[in-house]
Amino acid sequence: MIRITLTSLAVGLGGAAVAYVLNAPAAVLIGPALAVSGAALSGLRVGIAEPVRNACFVVLGLGVGSGFTTDAGAAIQRWPFAFAAMAAMLAVTMFLTRTILARAFDFDRRSAILAAAPGHLSFVMGLSQDLGADTARIAVVQTLRVLALTVTVPYAALALGYRMDPVVLPQTAPMSMSALAVLAVLGIVLGLLFRRLLLPAPLLLGPMAVSALAHVTGLTEGGVPGWLMLPAFVTMGTLIGTRFTGMTLTQFRGALLAGLCMTLIAVTMASLAAIPVAAALDMPAPHVMVAFAPGGLETMIALGATMQASPGFVAACHIVRLMILSVLIPVAVGRRRVG
């Protein structure tokens, strides 16, 4: 697994370098994701060893958490409006996508519902296998959603007038290594507790929560050094690409258009919902869009960090999104069973 991990990271680093030369937004995420996806589809065996993946999550969590300031919670009283708007957006997105998948791409009704779910991949795949749905097509469409959103959200942000640099590293002075080590240990402990509670991305959320608390209370200052954050972003992009491991080109081509249609609807709805919410919360619309975009939890939090969006807002929105989908998906499947 060590050789596969090193090979995958080398491909991801090459993709990041190319994307940087091309001045692509969020190049450290987009470049590796595209390069490793292409390598996986061409038959190269790619993957990231679990310890490396976990280390990436811990570093990203600490880095995102360091973006909290002492006044970061000032807008929290207005966030319920954002959650309500997001719930409506998710319902509309799921309805539109389900209808198109069923009518234009010949998905059976149950498979269309599960493929249309804007997030909660593990939950969706578990339901798919349990209900005897078309698991293979659902997996391809859902995987394409994660990759396509990683690529399209930065460009949608550019279309909304938001400038994104290829590489965005912390602007603050780095925290001391002793403080970083203490936060990492405490974050891992909290992450393991989150894992027992079945929370998503526990080793990302645990360190993020600890780092955020330390910075909000003034116990520590400074960010995670760039020499740690940059490899973490590249590793995250590489992880996205490894989702295509074992997928054949036939499977990919067969679900490509369906996946792209789903992504187009998701980005459009997230953008439309972001505008009024951004105005109400006095936030940049692209920041709200990355919080609403139904990509992978870890991916969107990392992407939000490259955009310097409010880490608490982005994380809260994506956690609430998963909670809403935990109710919305079974209800939708249940209705189809009765009908």
C-alpha cells in the first residue's frame, strides 16, 4: 500500500503543478483530483493509506479551525435562516434531479431517488444495497458528483465575481510547534469520540473543533504552517480522485451525462440559494455557495478553507445538510414504495 500511496501522491502533485501553471482556481485541490481520476480510469491502481488519509484530515481540521476568531460566532443567531433555505434547496434539487434521472436516463424510480440524493454517500449506498437498487449506476453518478463539484464550485465562484488564487495558504503567522502538537493530540482524541458517535469525517471535525475553541478563547494564536497545509490540500485532492479506483471506462461513460446533469442542477440551485442568504448574512455569495454545494464534507470544508470562508459556517451547513438528508432520503424512498 505504501507504493500505491506514493504513486498516487506523485500523480496528484503533478496535477497540482499543472493546474498551478494554468492558474486554475484552488489548483491544489482541482489539479490532483483530475489527475488521479484520469489515472484511475486509465487502469492505474491508486489509493491512499489510511494513516496518510487520517493525517491529512487532522492537519486540515487544525488549519480550518485556526480560521476562527474571537468574534467568529457573532452571526450564529442568523444562521437558522441559512439552514431553512438550505433545506428547501435540497428538497428542490433532489426532486428535479430524480425526475430527470428517471425520465431522461431510464433510472428506475428507487434508483433515481438514491442517485439524486445530494450527499450522504455512505448512507445512500447502504440503502441502495438493502433495497436492491441499481447500485453500480448510483455509485458512478454519486462519485461524479463529488469530483464535478470540486471542479465546478471554484469556477462558479469566479463567475460570481469572486477571485480565487491557485494556492491560498494561511495569512497569519504560524503557531508554535508545541501548541500545534497539543491541539493535534486533543483533536485526535475528540475525533475518536466523534467516530464512536458515528459523526461524519470525525478526524477532520475533532481537530477542527479543538483548534477553533483554542483560537476563539484566545488560548493560542496563529495558523498551521504552510509546509503542512499545502501537502494536506494535495492529499485531499488525490483522495477525491481515488474514488474512481476499479471503475471501468464503460461504467464511467454510461453515467457521465447523468452525473454532469446532477452536478449542473446542484450548482445552479446552490448558487440561487446562496444569493439571498449571503445578502441576509452579509457574507460573500461564493462563501455561502461552498457551504450549500452538496460535495463531500471533507472536500467542501477544504475548498472553503482555500476561499477563506467562515469555517464554522461551512462546517455547520454541511453537517446540517447530512442531518436533513438522513430524514429526506428515507421519506422519499418510502413514498415511492407506497405509490
